[in-house]
Amino acid sequence: MSLTEARFHDLVDATQEKLQDIFDESGLDLDLESSAGVLTVKFENGSQFIFSRQEPLRQLWLAAASGGFHFDYDEEAKHWICDKSEELLSEMLYRLAKQQAGEEIDFDALDGSDGNRQ
């Protein structure tokens, strides 16, 4: 585990803020709720994405209709990557949003940033 606890929390916070911006800018009718480090996105059809942090493992977790996914942060590549499929968070979210809600949302802003850029 190369991430310090502080770095991990900074990364998850930055990622969740970026996700909120992406969902806000999508123009879709969504409900976003952020509480105690958990971001919940409710689509118009009732399906949800739930993003949470798993501090002991330094992972970002995603709960979606098709299951739960765990992401590790790759410091070199500056992106979250699924620990099972090795799919990037941005790629998986695009695919899952299309599957779950029939919506195409561009999540590319999640890649290549460590939360330090403005």
C-alpha cells in the first residue's frame, strides 16, 4: 500500500467532487447525495451508483445494479483501476451508466488527474 491515509482521503475527496461535477454537468435528472464520505447518485429510473471509501484497503468502492467493484489508485497513471477487471473507473462508469440508466456520460475527466490540478 503506497498511499498514505491522508493522500487516500484527498484522492477520494477529489474523485467524488469530480464525479459530482460530471453528473451535474450531464444535464440529466439525477439526485446526488454526499454524506460521511459516501456519494450516492440516483438516476431517473431509480437505479443508483454508490461510491464509498474503504480506508483499510485504500480502495474506492462502487456499488451498482450489476454488483460491487473495488478500485485501487495507480499513482503513476493517475487513475482508479478495478482490482478484478483492470477496467478504469471512467470506462466502467460510462458502461454502467449506459446499462443502468440508458445514458451516455463522459467520465474522461476522472483520468490523468491526482486532484491537485485546478
